[in-house]
Amino acid sequence: MPDQDPPAGSRRALTPSPSNTLIITHERRYPMPKILLPQAPPVSLEKKVPRNSRMTVSAALPGAAPSRVLAVVALVALVTPMLLPSSLVGIGIVLIGITVFAALFVGSPQRPTPPQLLAAAAILALLMVAGWRSAEWLSGWCILLAALATGVLLIDGRSIRDMAFTLAAPIVLSLGTISWLYRGVATARTDKPIKNLGTIIRVGATTAVLLVVFGALFAGADATFAALLSTLAPDLGDASVGPNIVLGVLISAFTALGCYLRFAEPQVAPRPRRPLGDAWTWAVPTGTVLALYVAFLLTQARAMFGGDDYVQRTSDLTYAEYARSGFWQLFAITALTIVVVSIGWQRADRNTAGRRALARTILGGLCLCALAVVASALHRMDLYMDAFGATRLRVSVLAAELWLGAILVVLIAAGIGLGARHLPRVIGVLTIAAALSFAVYNPDHRIAQANVDRFEKTGKIDLGYLSQLSPDATGALLELPADLRRCVLRAIARDVRADSGPMDANIGRAQAKEQLEGLRLASVGTFSTCAPR
């Protein structure tokens, strides 16, 4: 038979036959089933542009912490526990501040500039309050302000956003700082491995044991040598070693974060500037507030000039009660006015002379009216303290109101034409100056003096509250009669006469101890005798 084409879907196959002849057969080919496989993503050769980050760091930031950074951080961790006082007052706070700043500047990639040195001196002045005044609450606020100012200095803050970033830096950059230090330690061990580590530990332990044993024997043999050892040995006072070590680790972590900030130089990306709207969009709300201000000041003027009789007829309150009823509201109004003026200045279009005049008229008018409110609030608090006595809270809020008034004056100066470029830094300097001025004012002494004067006029005094003041108030409390003086000064005398370590040295405590020298404060029963009179 003639060869025929194979059917579709089949192929020819050659099979051998028994007679050694080839027989062509046809084998049907079945189609393979289709298998659907997942498609691979398309490959793009274009480089993706990274998203803009809100924070950028310097390209010169080393991948690992340099050895000098590791050295200064370890030094701070070792030295700080020995310098910590038993409370928030003492010369130890100042020494810790000096140690931290020395470590930051040594561990920095570049030398500090003269403005940075000046800022560091101002911050150390805040810490010196702890060695000057004996009021822990005052020292605590100064230490907190010093820590915030140090953060602003390290990031070279120039705006409100930079200063706000200081609060978030310990959280945002903590992991980066830890990994940076870890890589630095790993690199140091790789480059310079420590040999005979066990031998070094044994030698160090043996030396420490011999030092303690022979030192104790020599101290027992000679009183002069014992006094020398007690002077040289670190004295932690009444504080336990555990909390001091924890605080030392925290302060060394703050130092490490500061060194990282000096190398990284983080920059917060500026927000895109919003388009300025029409003048009425900001002028109407701020102008309405200005009208309310004018109405309030007119009413306030009638109350101030009308005196106690007018206030009692209109509000059925005494003048002192009237003063107390509105002080906190006026304090809040002053703070809110600063916020409103700042936002209004940013939203106002000042491209033309007419619009600049409008902004200065409304916003400047708000600042001037706010200054009048500050004067009213100060007058109210003065009347209130004359009637009910001075306390730490009242004096502190009075100082805060004065600080807000100073900020209003700075805003007025910036609006007149001095410019707002350096306004955040000016406010920062003003804040530090206000805190130092408050320390010079010596609030606990002033509180005691005001209450003593009130006692001489009215015969009323809160002895229990005055007995809780710091030794700074000793000079004023000595003016009280003998029976009241013994009651009020009992706790202060026990405080200043108690044994304390060298890191607890404080000028206020030393002066109080000298003033109480020779004064016998015999026991007069329980503290129930210190009840208000």
C-alpha cells in the first residue's frame, strides 16, 4: 500500500520487525493539558525614588560609634553614680552637668562654636541653682529646663518645630543610637581584641580586695589616715547604690544620644507652606477677639477704679475674692493670646504695605490688650496674696504670668520690624533668663517674708505650711516670735543639721545652718502646735 500521511495529532514511529525490516506505524499524540502558573511580576529597571522622609541625617554619620564616644559614655556611667546627691539639691548636680558637657564636646565630630559654648554656660547656670538654693521644687524645674535646653543645643534648633522635636528625639532615635553603639563596640573588639580577659578580671579583683583590706587596717591604725580615706572615698549619703547606678546608666544613655545627635545632625523637613488666603479669613476671628478684649478692659477699668465698694455692689464679692475668682482665667487668656497671635502672623498676607498695616494693627492690638490683662492679673494676685498669704503655687504662677508678659513684648518688637527669624531662640534665651531671675528672687524666702509681714498686720499665719519650706526661708522665719519660731524652724533645723555627703553641699543649707547656730529648738510637743492661726 502506498504511504499515506498520518492523521493529525499523531507521529510516525519506527519499530523493528522479526524479519529485520522496518515497519512504519502511526502513534497518536494527545495534546498536553494546559497548566496555569502564576505570572512573575514585571521587572523594572528604573530606580525607585524613595519617599521623602520627615527627618534626614547627615551623610557624614559613621556607621559605628567612634572609640572616643564609647570612652566618654563609659566614663559618664562610671563617674555619675559617685557624684549624685541624695536629693535634687547639691553640688553634685553641677558636677554631673560639667561632666556630661565635657563628654559631649569631646565625643563630638567638631569643636563647639562660641555660641554653643555660651549656651552651655547658660545651661550650667541653671544647674548651679541646685548648688545655690535649697528648695528642691525650684531645683527640679531648673534641671528639667536645662535638659530641654541641652537637647535644643544638640540638634541646633532654630524653630519651634526643632524645639518640639527635642521632646520626641529620645523615642525616635533611641533604637538608632543603641545599634550605633553596638556596632561601635563590635568594631572595637574586632580591631583590638582583648587578650587574657580572665587574667585581667582576676588581677582587678585581687587588687580591689587587697586595697579594701589594707586600707581598713591602716585606717584603724591611724585616725589621720582614716580621715583622709573618708575624704577621698565616694560618699553616696543616704541614697542606696542601686538607684544611683540606674540614674548613672540613664545619664550615660542621655550622653550617648547627645553624641549621636552631634554626628547625625538630624534635620526635620519643613512643612509645605500653605497658600495665604484673603485678609478677612484671619482678620475676622482675630478682630472679634480684639473687640472682646476692649470690652473686658473697659469693664475691668471700672472695677479697678471703683474699688471694693463697686465690686461688692456689682458682684456681691469682696475685692480679694473678686481677685481670686478671675486670675486663672486671665492666665489662660494670656497664654491663648500668644498662640492666636502666632498663628495669625503666619496666616496673614504681608506682601503689601496695607496688609502689613492691617496685621500690625490687629495683632499688635491683641498683644497690647494682653499686656493690660497681664497687669490686671498681677494686680489681682497681689491683692489675693495680701488677703490669704503667699504660697509656692501662687508665687510660681505670678512668675509665669510675668514670663508671658515678656513674651508679648518680644512679639510686639518682632511685629514692629525687628523680624521673626530669630524669635524662637530669643524666647528660649528669655525663658532661661526668667528661670535664673526666679532663682535670684529666692521664692521660699519671699514666701516666708510675705507671710511674716501678713502676721504682723493681721495676726494670721499658717505655721504648718511655713514649716514645710526649704532652709532658704530661715532668715525670714527667724523674725517670728520665739514660740512660733521654735515650731516652724524645727523641721528645717533637723534637715540642715543632719549628716550629708560632700555631693549634698549647698549654699542655702550652709547659710541656714549658720543662722541656726546656737539657737535652741527644744521639743514643744507634737506638730499640732503648728496649726494655722
